[in-house]
Amino acid sequence: RRVLHRAEIEPLYEELIERVAKLLTPSGRLVWFSPIFGRSLAMARRAGLSSTFRQRVDMGGFDAELQVLVKR
């Protein structure tokens, strides 16, 4: 059951992306499903990651986007 609203998970996603960006080596990748699409990409860009792949996926009740983010 989904209990969090998208607005409530954005701070969590922002913190996660920032932490992953610090831990990744150059050319390191984060591959994940994001339910907040473009907003997570904007967070990733601010953290120094770029998108190399995006694909919308039906997760059986909500849409998410498979994203491949690479550290520059």
C-alpha cells in the first residue's frame, strides 16, 4: 500500500541523490525508479549527475520512471 504523497518524499529523494552523488566515483551510475520524474532529474543535475536513460514504467498502480544517472 502506498502511504506517502509525492510532496512528502521529495526531501527524502533530494537527500538520497545528494549523498549518492558524493559517494559515486567519476562515471559511476545510479539506476533507480523515480515516481517524481522531472523533479528528480532536476535534483540530480544540481548534485552533478546527468541522465543517460529514461523510460516510463507502469508499476501496477502508479507510473515511475527508470532513470540512469551518471556522475560527471
